[in-house]
Amino acid sequence: MAPKFKDGDVVLAISGKWVSWTHTAFAYTAFFSALIVGISLHYHKIVENEYYGYPDEWFPSVSATIGDRYPERSFFMIFIAITSGPRFALVGLWYLLTARPNSMLPKFVAIMGVFRSLTCGGWTYVTSTDNHDWHDIFMISYLVATVPWTLGCLALSPNNPQAVKYRKYLAGAFFGTLLPLIYFFIQHKVHKVAGAYTTYAFFEWSLILFDVAFDAVTALDFTTFELIVKDVKGSSKGNSKMVADAVLEKEKGKPIDQVFGQAFSWSEAIDAIADIYNGFAFWSTLTSLGIVVWYFPLWHMGISGYEVFIMTTISPFLLGIRSVRLLVVRNLRLFHFMGLAGLFAYQAHNPVLRLFAVGFGVFMSCLSWAATWYSEASQPVRLESRISAWTIGLVASSVIKFACRTSNPVWAVSHAENGGYNGLGFILAVLAVLRSTRKTPIARNELAIQGQKNERSVLAGLGIGGLFFALHSLLSDSSTMILWVWEGYPIRGPISAPHGALTIFAMAIGLIVGLFQESLARSWTLYGVGCIGAALLTTSSNWRGFYGALILAAYLMAVSIPLISSAAKKSPATSFGFGYLVYNFMALFHVWVVAYAFVPGGPLVRERTDWVMISMMLLIGCGVFAAASPSAVAQRKRVNTYLNGRRQRSYYIYVLGVLQLLAVAIAYLRFPTYDYVPYHKDDKILTAGIWTIHFSLDNDMWSSERRMRDIIKELEIDVIGLLESDLQRIIMGNRDTTQFLAEDLGMYVDYGPGPNKHTWGAALLSKFPIVNSTHHLLPSPVGELAPAIEATLDVYGEMIDVFVFHSGQEEDPEDRRLQSEYLSKLMGATPRPAILLSYLVTNPGEGNYNTYVSETSGMHDIDPADDWDRWCEYILYKGLKRTGYARVSRSTITDTEIQVGKFLVGEKEPEDAAVRNKHISEDQVPEGRRFPQMFRGEGVRGHQYHVFDEPWYYE
């Protein structure tokens, strides 16, 4: 007879723990039945990958086991379908167990549990063979949702020591497995190490074991339930203490209680989102200023006069005038609105008008943000919120750029035609300002303690200048510091994707330290750690240099909180107006070190990035000294009286957490596939090109990477050298066009010498694997540094060397002579076939040309007999059979044409020069060796064969 309870008869009573055990049993059965069947029937097939098979690889990955073959795929799908019922029941019981009045976290964890279960079905039933993109989307969504599910379950665990212990162990094992998993995947995918995928597979299977086992621990908690369902112990009524309750009770009166121990409020959450978007709008406007200013000296080839617009940032100087200060403080909404002119600038097609709009927007944005901090200085809670919004806005800007491959879709150089979302961005900014500024400014008498001369205001301004420069120059793009430490192939350090997510993660960690441990953030100890990070970044390469970059990123975000808080309590004209003036000086300084050949006094700071970094850290040190003053400490004590209002921190941290999850998802989706195929594989044709891209700004001041992608794809170029390609500076927006081109075109990429090597850039994109690459800085005693890339490519199984080179300017003949000798010896030293894609600054047959094309180098001109109309770009080669050559007009993308050559791999060139250089008609050329017909005549979009109006072909 079924047991009876006071509420009625129980027809059937089953302990809730059997939901957990059923889920565990069927989940493990699904995976391991597929593994057993797969090994039994298709062992050699499921251990094989795109590079190796048995015996190099001898254990199958999870995806190969469950998704590629019948019948193991069917075994898996049947049992995983049965698992879904207990899975949803497990999520539901967990919610009933942990739900408490006025608590949002249990609901959030339950939603993540349901979402995680649905996405599990997605990657289970849509395999990579069915649809690779959707399989990846479901898989990354599942992994991302696992993070809040796991952490949420830990936070909500009932006070059951055994269950808590198991959860901690299994969660630690799960997250600890991710690092070696990623490492061995990179060893397999990037370095193509034999056996690495087998090791990766073991870690992948371990993830499955830990993931399922973590959910199995609920069996220890679900003994409190019996299904019908009866709560036989009262745990679901919110009466028993949880681990989180114990922690909060212990921490009562401390910040953690005020942050996470309060009821959720949608109104306050929307306020936080609006504040952060307002911060994002500021950073989007500020980071676009350098690009629109840079356009003018770029096209004038010298100082244009428009450079004065960089001084629009010093508008906070106006806050030194009492009447202006009161006007701005009382009308913050209006001034924030005027700051949005920088986002609306895309409507102006005239470059000069767009520059004026962005400059006006920066002027108003800097003024309004400085006034906002100043006006909130007597209210620490609101001041902290404003600073948090501003700094998280920088994180959001970096995440958006990470998603858009270093371009910001709301910049003034973006519009619909090149991937911009300016209209949407502007509308959201208007709504954000309306929401963010709806609270009236503080009363006039509360300004009494401010606007006065304050000790160390100048020091605070120096600190603000150094801090703002550091944030802008190093953290406004997640790949900037990665490219500082980049040294070429084989890959020995981080790459922009996926490791840009680590930069963003370090920024978030630093911000949390600044919020919760402000005394530590303002300390000299942490300042010393930040200096060590800066030193490592400046002096080291690859992973060691990147570890320094992560330390520095975390420190800069942490110190932002106390430095801005301190500056807000001092004279705003000095702390922020003078601070921005120092920022401008530093921005010019870090440009002068590479632009020394074109600016007055430039040679004095030539190639002194180390001086820039030392100056930056010394300036921040001044800010730390000012923030540690007695008055600042006293103000810090006052903050403790506002702890009851600090629950608002939670909303900013929630948004920060969402940004981290987005960064992880973007990193996964952007991970290089390395499955690139040349355009004419069957014909064994290598099509090579050279193009000077003029920093990816077209003649009308629009970002040009999409137009570049289209022409490179339509010309079917397999290997291309890009010159004037280093955009990782404030004046160029901290961009990297090569990321976009490489991912959209499916090519390997070598960025070339990084931004700390003081060149204008040389990059290499290749459909063929880059086996090895070396970066060279050629002799340049007087003029600008000449960068070169020496790369060995695996082209249809044959090793071919490709050189990408930009020589010095016409004004420096000795530089160019030394460079020609250096490069000639470098090319002559290789016994392999070779191609030079270059910018030489010489006439054919004259001067240094005869050093590049010489017995020393062994190189031949792609067309020495007829093409005399060249000065800058040249293609040279040796050891290959050249079959075609074309010159293609640039349209309005840049100021330089594209030169393209076709080579037949596996055949030697004729020894006789007359035979080698003899032209033949196109009808004598096999179809696979011909250039595209679409560029004949008037061509397309302003691109056509020009100079000799058609491609030339050779015997």
C-alpha cells in the first residue's frame, strides 16, 4: 500500500535522487555506447582527421564519434533523446530546491539550465557534417551557458558539505580541463602536430565526464524530494540555509552583501545598461577622432592643419570658469546629446564636415563626462557608477571591435555600404542618454566642496593623462598588445582570435579589483606590478610579452577607479582639462616615434617606444600619488557610509559578465579554420599580388576593407603583400585590416613587424600554409624604417619563399641603397624558388633596380622588356615559371594600383631571356591560367586592367 501523508494518499513515491541517477545513466550510455560501437566498426575512420590518421592519431574525438557514422550516431541520438526528460526534470527540481522570495539568481540559473539543455539538443542533432555553422553556434552556446549554470549551482548549493565538496572538485576539473583542451587543439589546428588531436580528444572526453558528473551531484540534494512531488524536509520553502546564505551572513555589512544580497530591479538594471552604452558612445566617438584627423595628413602627404582637432579633447578646461561649470552641470543631458554628434557624423559625406562633426562630438563628450564625474564627486555611490559605466563602456567597445574584427560599426568612417550600423547605434545612444541623465543634477550647495584649488590637482591631471592614453592606445582593441608580441610563424605566442578574449578577460578582472579592492588598486604595490607588466610587454615577445600585457591590462582597469575618483574631487579644469592635454601630448609622442621622418623634431624620439611606456607609467604614478593623499583617504572612509546603495554594483558586474561570455563566444566563432584552398588547385597556379593599401582609408574617408576583400577575391589572388598596413595606433583607430581579410577570404596571415617596431607596416596573406616567417627591419640610418617579411610557403607540396618589402622614401637615397643591398643578399641566400612583392621607389633598369634584379639576388623582373611605367610596385621572381602579369586600377580605394602575377608551380622558367619574356595571346593559355574577364574594358566598380589594358601572358 502506498504511504499516506496528511495531504492525502500517495499513489507512487519516488525519491528525487532517481531523476539525477536516470539522467546520469542515460547520458553516459549515449556517449559510451557510441564510442564502443564506433571503435568496433569504424575505428580507423573516426580517429582520422584532416592531417593525420592511424597510428599517429589513435583515439577518436567526441564529435567524430557521435556525429560522423552510422550506427554509432543513432545509438547516441536515441539515448540522448531519452536523457532529455530527466534533464528538464533535474533543472526544474533544482529551481524548486533553491528558489527564494525576492531572489533573481535561482530564476536566472534555471533559465540557463533550460537554455543549455536546448542547445545540447541543437549540437547533438545538427552535426558538423549536417551544417558546420549551426553546429558551432549550438556548441558555443552550450559551453557559454555552462559557465553561469555551474557557478550558479555552486552559489545556490544547499548547506550539504559533501555535495558542495564534489561540486567544487568537478567544477574545478571541468574549467581546468579547458586550458589544455585549447592548447592541444591549437597544437593540432595551427601547428599540425601529429598525435595532438588524440591528446585533445582525451581532454574532450574528460569534459563530458566532468560535465555529467557535476549534474549527478544533485542526487545528494534531491533526497529532500519525493515525486509526486512532496517536499518531505521543507528545503524548498526557503527555510534551510544555503552556502550563499552563510557567506552573506558572514559578510554582512561588507560590500559583497550590498552587491549580491538584494532583490533584483529591472529599473536599476536598465539604468546600468544605459550608463554603459553612454560610455560606449564616448569611446566610439573618441577612438574615431584619430582616424578622421589622420585622413588629411595622409592625403596631403604632410601637415595639413586639420591636426589641430586632436585638441578638442581639452574642453574640460572650460570647467575652470564658474558660470560655464554651472551651465554644464545643470544641463548634462543637453551636453551629452551634443556629444552624440560624433556618432551622427556618418551622415556627412564630405570628409571635412565629418571631421568637424566628430571633433565637435569629442569636444562635448569630454566636457560632459568630466562635468558628470565632477558633479557626482560628493556622492561616492553615483560617482562609482559613472566611472564603472565609462570603463565598462571601453570593455564593450573592445568586445564590439573583437566581434567586427577590429572595426567599430558606429564609427564615422563606417556606413551601410562597408558594414556600419550607424543609424542603430545613434538611436540606441539617444535612448541611453535619455535614460542615463534622467536624474536631476545635484543641488548647487553640494558643489561647495568642489571647483576649488586642491592640493595635487596637477598630479591628478598628470595621472589622468597617462591613464587615458594607456586605455586608448593599448586597450581600445583586444588585439593591439597581441600584435606587439607577434613574431611570425611558426606561431609561438597568442593570435588575435581567439586570444583577444584573454585581453578582455584581464580588463574585467582588473575592473573588479578596482571596485572591490580600491585600496589595493591605488597602492604602490599594485603600481609596481603594473610596471612589471609594462616592462615585459615592451621588452619581450610571444607568450612572455603577452603575460606582461595581461598584467598591464588588469592594472590599468583597476587603477582607473581610484584615479578618476580622486580627480573628480579636485579642480576639474586642472584634473581633466590638463589631463587631456597630457593625453594629447602622449598621443603625439607615440606617433612621433614612427613618424619621425615627417614631423618637426621627430628624430629626437625616433623608435623610442620604451620612452613612451616609461612616460606613461610615470604619469600614472603621479596619479597614484595624488589619489593616496590624506584627503582622498578621508573621502574613501566616507564611502563606507554609502554601502547600502552599493547593490547597484551588481548590475554593472552582470553586464560585464555578459560581455565576457560574448567575448568567449566570439573567440570560438573566430577561431581560424586553416582549411584554405587556392583558387586554381588543379592547375597548380599561384597568383601573387602586391598592393599599398594606404592604411585602409579610401579617397572619401570611408573604411575600405570590404572593397579590398571584394577585389582580392575577384582577382583570385592566392598570395598578396599589403603595404602601409599597420593601423594599431590611436591615429589609425587601433585597427587590423588583415584580420578581416584573412577570415573573410580564408587565408593565413602574417601581420609583419608589430606596432612597437616603428614601421608603417607590411603584411602577408596566403591561401597556402606559412611554414616559417621572419620579420626584418632593413638599414635606415636617416629615413623611415623599411619593413620586410621573409616567409616560406607550402605551395602544392613545394617550399617557396615569398618576400614582402617596403623600401624607404625618395628623399633618402642612402637608405634605399643600403636596403637594396640587404634585400638582394637576403633573396640570393635562399636556394628555393622565390617571389618578391615590393615597393622599391626606382625606375626599371636604373639605379637600385639593378641591385634587386642581379646575379646576387638571382631574381628576374616579372616583365623587364615592356613595362617601363613603374616606380613604386614591383614583382620579382626566380625558380618559377611565370605565366601572366596584370596591372589593375585601384578605383577610389587607395592611391596605388594592384599588380598581379601568375606562376606555374613545379615547372622551371626558360633559361633564355628572350624566350622567357615572349608574350603570347590569351587564346594560347589554358583556362585555369587566365586572369578574370570581368576586369577587361571598363571593368567593375572602377577596377580594370590598365597601363597596357589587358593581362600579359608568357610562354
